[in-house]
Amino acid sequence: MNANRPHGAPDTTAPDTTAPGTTAPGTTAPASATAAAPGRVVLLTTSHRVAPGLLSWPAWQALHGADRVLCADDSHPQLPYLREAGTAVELAAPTAEELVDDCAGDRTVVVVAAAEGEPRLTDGLARLAGSGRVQMPSLELLPASYDLPGARLLDLVQVMDRIRAECPWSSQQTHKGLAKYGIEESYELVEAIEEGDRDELREELGDVLLQVVFHARIAEDDPDTPFSIDDVAAGIVTKLIHRHPHVFGDETATTPEEVQQHWLRTKAVEKRRESVTDGVPLGQPGLALASKLASRVRSAGLDVPLPAGEGPGYELLAMAVRAEAAGVDPEAALRAAARAYRDAVRAAEGLDA
């Protein structure tokens, strides 16, 4: 009861709803309460695919506000940059128990994780938390840098570089020696696309990508005209931007046909070709070659009669030209028919298709 309340007046004193062991808002916690507070552990993770020192703002805030910053790896790539920024980093690998004790008194400890994480430490903290016998600090996983799209390509380049240097077979390969594998992998990719197998498609795309990275790595060793995967990527980026003026420039295109016309015009200027047949690889399969030539003729608006002749070759040529005009890939159509033929053969043999 409020001793100063007049007799008969209602008691307006607010009840004390503060939970035991805590302090009311606007008041200062007793020293004993602060000493008992379990504190905070921040596990700071970084990506090796991002340049060291490029950390998020929350990461820098956590580092600057920490009572201790620990790192078990003395060769961690972030250490020089953290120290340059004024963050004192201690080389230490505490146990889970030691870390919990270090946080007592409402202290914050940031652990800069190694590339593989800190499984020993996190497993130990999980066991302590599960025991129910220890007052645990708050645990926070804070990603300090994130992978950008395409970041795993950097891993592929790094792995390929090591294989080229250390593998007895890979170190001896040449562009000519690998050429057949490029053809094989391309056909396997086409087959995966036509079969509609998503898992197989992903795998075959990886195999084709490997061929690109492998050839680029071999090219780095050329004593006269070396180039790298970065040169390859830079070339295709430049080409794509130049051939898409409706995306990166002032031109407009509202239909796929207009886009193709942009592509053909810029390509003709780049290559300085005299004939629409220039640049068509004559070593490709016959139906694909005939279809490609027919496509060039049609796109150029030329009226070119088919050569007169007898025999299967001229008949196939006429069929390929008609297929291309109808929007049908004659190679794909023949492969589909061939697969049906294969199934018929297996059925005749009494085997499953």
C-alpha cells in the first residue's frame, strides 16, 4: 500500500512485473546481474571467392564491437586486412567450454572461421547446449561475405590449374589431343537435351564446360601466343554486348527475327565476310551442314536453286533444305527416327527398348 495515498483514494501504483533476475526498463542492472549474463558468440564466415577485406557492414560492426576476436588459422587471408582496419585478432583455438567462460559477464567474442568452418567448436557448443547444465551465450552465425553468381567457376579454374600442374596425363594434353573429347561431349549434351533428362543435362553441361576450361588452361602454356580463361570470357562478353545493340545500345528489336537480323549484321561487320557461306564449318555432319547453308541463304534473301544431280546425296540435300525451311532441324529429326529404329531392332531381338 502507498503510504502517501489519502484514505479512501485508489492505489495507482503500478504492480512490479519485472521477472526475477532482470531489471525494469530505464534502470541500470546490478553488477551481479551483468556478471551473470552469458554474453554472445559470433561465428564469422567468409568466402574465399571474394577478395579479402571486402566484408559486410554488419560484420565490421560485430568486429569493432567485440570484446575479443579470435582466429585459429594464422594464415587466414582476412587477418592482414582486419588488423589493418584496427581490429586486434588473437590467434587462438578455444574449446567450447573456454569460449562459454570467456563470454560470461555479457561479453561478445567473435570467432573468424576457417574456410572449412569450425566443426569442432560448433559441435562442442551443441553438446554443451544439449546438456542443459550450462547457461549458454547467444550464438550467431554471421556471413561476412557472400558468393556472387558464378563464383564456383573460380573453383573450377583453380582445380583445373592444379590438375594441369600435377596430373601426369593432364599435363601432357594438347588442343589437338583433346579435340575428339569436345566433339563427344557436345553430342552427349545434345542427347541429354533431346532425352529431357535434367540430371543428365546438368552433368553434360559440366563436361562441356570442362573442355572450355581445359583448353584455356592449355593455352596459357603457349610460348608464343598465350591466353587465359579470362581472355576467353572477355572475348565472349564483348561479342555479346556488340551483337545485342537492342539490349546494350540504342537500337530496338521486338521480335526474334529482328534480333537475328541485328546479330547477322554485326557479325558480318566483325568477320568482314565476302560470302554468306564464310564461316560455315564444312566438317560438321552432312545434314547439319546442308541445313546451315540453307539457313544462311534464306536469311540473306538469296534465290539459289539446288544443284541438279542424282543419288542419295542430292535427295538428302533437298530434304534437309525443305526441313530447314519448315523450321525442323534435320539432324535432330534423323536422330529421333534412328532411335525409333533402334527400339524396333531391340524389340525384334526380344529385348527391352
